[in-house]
Amino acid sequence: MAENSLGKTKSMYPKEECGVFAIYGHVNSAELTYYGLYALQHRGQESAGIASFDPCQTHFQVCRGMGLVSQVFDSHSLASLQGTMAIGHVRYSTTGSSTLLNAQPIVVSCSKGELALAHNGNIVNAVSIRRELENKGSIFQTTSDSEVILHLMAQPAQEDTFSSFLNALQRVKGAFSCVLMTTKGIFAARDPLGFRPLCLGKIENSYVVSSETCAFDLIHAEYMRDIEPGEVLFIGEEGLKSYFINVQTTKKAFCIFEYVYFARPDSNIAGLNVSKARIQMGKELAKLYPVDADIVVPVPDSGNYAALGYAEQSGIPYYPAFVRNHYIGRTFIQPTQLIRDFSVRIKLNLIQEAIRGKRVIVVDDSIVRGTTARARVVNLREAGAKEVHIRVSCPPHRYPCHYGIDFPNPKSLLANQLAIEDICKYLGADSLGYLSHEALIKACLEANTEFCTACFTGRYPVDFDPDFDKMILERRSFFEHVTK
Ligand code: AMP
């Protein structure tokens, strides 16, 4: 496989990981949402937005922008977000056409009044629903799958808001953890299989909803419980009401990759702390792939806890020899010939003294395209490592994700293209060991859920549109036959 074909595909696909937050009944709703989004920043760095509502006024206030939470909001924009309820969103929008139009919350005015929606996940039948609605004359504002929920709600006009939301959720398939603000209150809903996390908390007398519990810690909210798969909560004047989407399944399919990589280590999901799961993955990995070595080095930050577990289990000292620069943000400086490995070194640098002459076990959470792992092996060799053994705290990624994580075209997934021995050669390592599927499940045994492991097994818990790819809503040509 050509090196640049692996790297090149990366920018062609969107990343759909997102974070959502909501609060009802608090005078500082927008401010608390802003802090909540700060805590959820790891779930999406492309755009951020908040919509708020003050019952004394008639319209929602909205502020959305491209970039990090700290770049999108300032004291003026926060001051303009008045009201006692608010919802917020952080997103990786489509990389191909990174656009403000796709930033959320999506705010519309329709037969149900004003609505604002923030969604995490992928709706796998969004294309066919959108085609059907466009055939009936709907005009879409965005190229985001989330917008179909609002269009489904808008018609028929005589249906009440609650029924229209529930009916819309019954039509969409795939992954959705979402919050919807109306002028009467806030809905929070999770798809029937519970692919993405969503939890409920309380601050003073107000309810808060967040993708992850780490946002509650920041604002001193008390965690109450996870929102159940298939549950639709309504938070309004009369407090909290819980309903369920009418589906014939008791199966759950929480994305196990949230534990491996995506969620923050200080979050608890389904009763299991994420860092604890990662430490356990590292321990299992050490049992499966032991090797004589001098140090265990994590690839920060995603490999930190698994490396700790590996070191604990193996008795080999843990040494965080890669030093991460936390202050990069976005850089538009082009690497020059003089500094060829600029992009690699600006992010991570090695403590060479710790590495020289050592047999190193380097632990990372996952290998997707292999670009990162390959670069790390080069760094370690240049620093004088005697041996480099790669250990990965999840199984090989062989299949794309259709439910909200950016594992793109199978051709750009290294393990889809190469056998394990060839991956090891490609990475330039002395040995390579991936955690097995069984051991991964074992590491997450304390979680009170079943899992989606489709990216490792190819067994997809929800059928998806075979035409679907993550850029499909970007390609107008796909809809052309609608008008013919
Ligand atoms: P690579 O193998 O170079 O494509 O990158 C794999 C690394 O990227 C892993 O070590 C993870 O820390 C991180 N990663 C894993 N999954 C994703 C994803 N869906 N989007 C962005 N980064 C990811």
C-alpha cells in the first residue's frame, strides 16, 4: 500500500463525532452550556454552537461558529444568549466542505414553532428520508443527516410537538443521542440501541443533559443516571417525563470504541469509568502479548491508561517519554523542506535520554490508517531505541463505522488491506500485538450494556443504506434523479 494513499484519504471524509449538552430552568443556562461544551471539546473541534430561549421573548437566540469553543464564544456573544434554557453542540463537520451552515444547533421555525436540535451519531437512512421529503418539496438548509429529524417533525402540521418528535425518531434509524429545544422545554433522546452516550444530571433545581459525565463535574452538577437506550425525556415546567420509542428490541449496542478512544477518561458510561476500562484493556493486552522490554511508553493522550495497565500487569516500568504540546490549536504554517517532519514533531517530542539503548513497548489505543504509529516508530528509532514493540488496546479496525465515528473507506483502514505480519513490517516495528475481541469485551465487563463492535467484526447491528457514504449528502448529483 502506498504511503501517501493512506494519508491522503484522511481529509476526504467527514468526522461525525459530536458532543451535546442541554440545561433547563437555570438563570445562567447559556454560561453553563458554554462550560459544558468546554468539557466536551474532545468530541468535536470543528464547530460549536449554543441556542438559548427566554420565555419572556419570542425567538431563540443562537450563536454558532467554526472552531473551538474558546474561539466561537466571547463575553458579548454569551451575554446575548439570554434565557432559562439552552442547548449546545460541538462538532467535527465534514472535512471536505467544512461549513458554518452545518454547525449545530440547527434552528428552524416550522409548524411546531421554533425548534433547535443538537445531535450526536449517524442517521443511516437519512439519504432515503431526505430524498422522499425533497420529492414532496422540502427545502433543506444543510448537508447534515440531523436535519431530517426537523423536517419529519414539521409535517403533518396538525400533529403536536411531542408526537411529531416521537414519530420522527421512530422513522430514523441508526445512532442518535440528541437534544431538542422547543419554547416549552427540552427533549433528550437516545436511539433504541444506545450507540452514543447521553446522561442526565441536576444542578440546583435544574436538569442538565450531557454526552458525557465529565461536563457535570466541571459545572458541579450531580450525575443522576444515563438516559436509557430508546428513552425520550421531556424536561419542562412540570419537571421530568420519560417515554420510550416504540421498537421491538431489547438488544443494546453501545459503541465500545467510546471506551477505547473517544470518551474522556474521567467520564463514567453505563456504570463503568472510562479510564478504568482502558487500564483493564492494557492489562489484558499484557497477558495476551507479553514481551521482554525495558520500558512501557504511552502514545499520549489516547494510550496513557492502556499503557499504565500494561505496565502494571507486566511489571515493566511506565515511562511517558512522548511529550505532548498542548498549545498547538490550528496551524496554517506549511512545513518547509528544512523541517520535514514538522507536523509530527510539533505535536509530540521524545525524551531521547529515556529511550536510547532501550527495548521499548509503545502502547496506543488504535491503529486506523497507520500514519501515527508509523511516525512514532521512526521517532523511537531515531531516538536510539534498541527494539520497538507496538501494542494496541483494541482489535484491528477492518470495517467502516456507520454510526458516528470516522472510520472511513475500508481501503484506507490499514488492517483491512494488510495481514498483521505485513502491518508490523509496514510500521517498521519488531513486534505488534492487538487486543482480541474477547479480551476487549472482558475489559469492559463492568459496563451495564451490550456493545457494537462492527468496526472490528463487520457485524452491523442496524442495517444501513448500501448507497451510504459519509459524503453522500454533500453530492448534489446523488439527488438529481429526484427532479427528473
Ligand atoms: P492513524 O492510524 O494514523 O489513522 O491514527 C490512529 C490514531 O488516531 C489513534 O492512535 C487514535 O488516537 C486516533 N484515532 C482513532 N480513531 C480516530 C478517529 N475516528 N478520528 C480521529 N482520530 C482517531
